[in-house]
Amino acid sequence: MSSDDLENFEAERELQLAQEYQDVAAMFRYAVETERRFYLANDVKVTVSGDAARPVIEVELTDAWVWDMYRKSRFVPKVKVLTFKDVNVEELPPADLSI
């Protein structure tokens, strides 16, 4: 497999993933971004522990979808993330919201 073939394969997988994201986003209440992954979830619990200089952030997701083009199944019942870095949690607007 040439480098061009590999780049084309990855570009195609990324496009398929973006299309899947658009198809499933309305099924979820929250978008969660960590330094390593992007998730959609219906329930999110964030707990901060440790000291102020080096806090540990624990994020528990229930009924989640994971942005990962190499994963066979992106739907997972539970996810637990431990990190020292920033976590962004956004509540998504309802799917029936007309603007």
C-alpha cells in the first residue's frame, strides 16, 4: 500500500465518520471534548479531585458515541476518562429546536 493509498483510505474513513456524527448527533444531550477524544453522550458526570496545583478530572459518560475512525463499534454504554488536562462539556440544543 502506497502512502497515497493510505492517505486516501484515512480521508475516506474521516468523511464516513463525519457523516455518521451528523446522523447520530441528535440522539445525544452532550458533546464532550478531551485532549484525546471527542464524545457524544446522554449523561455526563465530572468529578475534580487532587490538589489545586495538579487536579485530576474524572469524566463518566453513559450511553456514549466515540469519535474514533479505527473503532469497530463507536457506541459504548459507559466511558470513564481520567485526565490532568482540560475537558469541555457542552449541552446540545434539542433536535426539534427551530431557529
